[in-house]
Amino acid sequence: MFDRKKDEDADAKPAGEARDGAAAALPLRSTSLPSASLRPLMLPVALVVVLTAGCGDTGTSPADDVTSVQMTATSTNPRVGETTTIGATPVGPGGVAIQGVVCVFTSSNLAVLLLTGSPVTQGVGVTAGTATVTAVCGSKQGTVVITVRPEQVTFTVTTLGTGSGSVFLNPAGGTYDAGTVVTVTATPNTLSTFTSTFDGWGGACATFGVQASCTLTLMSNQVATATFTLEPANFTGTPIPVTAMGSVTTPAGCQFAITLSGTFAAAVTSNSVGTLGGVATGSAITGIATTFIPAFTTCTSNPFTVNLTGAVSGTDAAAVAVGASANSQQQFTFNGSRNGNTITGTLTIMTSVSDGFTDFPFTTVITPYVMTKP
């Protein structure tokens, strides 16, 4: 057991006095040691090194991870002069695209497909044919087959002339691959009252003349024409019977009976909107019969025939023909309408006779007057 009291008495003794009879010791002093004598306390520790595997740092390049190459093309059937965009995607395990891999593209036929650009390559069609595009990405490659089609050309055929008709292309369409053989056939309209005839080819088909068909091998855009001419429809009028027009007595006392007979016809054309044209013709025979001869007077008469010519105009609903003889002493007017192959109307003929001094006009009206197309 410690004696707490003794400990306290000992602590209370003057400095330097020995405790409990012990020899006196040197007084205690605070001594400053040189700084060089200060040393840190070194404790022994264990060195631990942790090795962590770097992500992706396997010592290989991305190209080594490629297992396949996926190919794409915006069009596998471009035409000559057109461009298709070709892409290659390097793919690793699990179908994951691998970045940072350079792909090299080649075409098996540069005469068909020319390649430009990378990594996205443009393929330009040069000529018709097939080329295989290969993309090498690392140690793997992919391919895509590009078929270049011929460029397209057009064949345009227009119709000309007063007539009507149709043109038929075989094959149909008007737009073809270059090198296509096309035949065009012209067919005039012959099924209506006013028929047409085919008068020949022009443009690219000019060398075929009036042949019904023209055949070309199309290597570029071509234009041809087909000309149709409207044929007049010949309408023949009912013969004009001998018709009494009246009598005339000359100052010399000669008396004559005047008659008229003849024929009338029209060669009529009609365009697509029903406007009529053509030529009307007639032959008017004026008969003169002596009915009274005074004494000591010689009266003579000479029947005569004149040709009448005129023009047709108007429409199907209001056909008009007007004409005259060369000296205008005989004139005619026709007004009517056309229904199919028949024209019906009123024919008015005016004629004049003369004794050398005086003209004697006469007029006759024939209604209905009918002209028909055989």
C-alpha cells in the first residue's frame, strides 16, 4: 500500500533535499537539446499494393474486337448518273457497334460503280451493270451488291395537221431504260363522218415516211411527230328537177319560158370543235323555150349551163354555203344543219337571162333540200 501522507511530505521538502534519507542529487534543470538530436518516431508499417485492371486496356486495338461488318446502301439499284450512299458498321460480340475502326472500301467494277469518300462512301453509277462493294474493317469484311440500271430516256410523239388520229407506243409509257426498242404506230380516225388520213412521220421518225409504224432504239430523249389530214366528207344533193321559173317577153316581142335544173353538192370538212369548211359546187341548167314568135321577127333561144362554186362555213347546227358562177349571173345560197351523214336545209338559186340589152332575173327556192354522204 502506498502511504499517501508520506508522498505528500516528500513532495513538500525543499528542492535538492533527499527524500527518506537518500543522498542528495544534483538539482534538476531544464536542458535544451540541439534540434539535430530530435528524431521522429518511426513505426514499422506493411506496404500494400492494389492492382486494378484498366477498362479496355487489354493490350489490343478496337479492330481486333470486330467479329463482323454490317453493310448498308441507300439504294442497291441506282441508275447511271445517280448516287448511292454506302456505309459499313464494324460489329463486335453481341452485335454491338465498335467505334474507332477504319473501314476501307473497294468496288469490284469501277467501270460500273465509282466510289468516293470514307467512312461513308458515295457510289456513283457509271454504266449499267453489277458491282460488289467490299468494306474491310479490321480483320473482317462485309459486302453489298449494287446493280446500276441504265439511265432513263423519253420518247415524245405529238400529232400535227388538220385531221385527227392516235399514236400508240409499244411498250407503252413514254419513259424507258436507255437501249429499249420502242415502236410507235399511227392510226387515223376513220370511224366518223369526217375521216382523216395519215400523212407521215417527222422528227426522230422522219425516215419512216408514211409507213404506219416507226421503230427506234432509244439511247437518248427523242421527239417525233405524226401528221393527220382531215378528209372532206362528200355530201351529194338531190338532183334539181326541171323547175319553171317564169317567162319573159323581150322588147322585140319574143316570148320565152325559163326553167332551171341541175345538181348541187358539197365537200365538207369539220374540225374538232364542229366548225365546218369545204367547197360547194353546182351545175345550173337554164332552159329557154320560145313560146311566141311575132310575124317578120326571128326569135331564138339558147339553153345554157353554168358551173357554180362556193365556200362552206358555219357549224353543224348552222351550215352555210354561198357561191356563184364565174360571171356572177347565177348565184346560190344554202342554209341548213348537219346530223350525222345528212345535211338538210333550204337552197336558193338566182339566175338571170338577157336578150343582149336587158337582164331578166329569176329566183327559185327549194326546201327542204337534202344532201347526204354515201
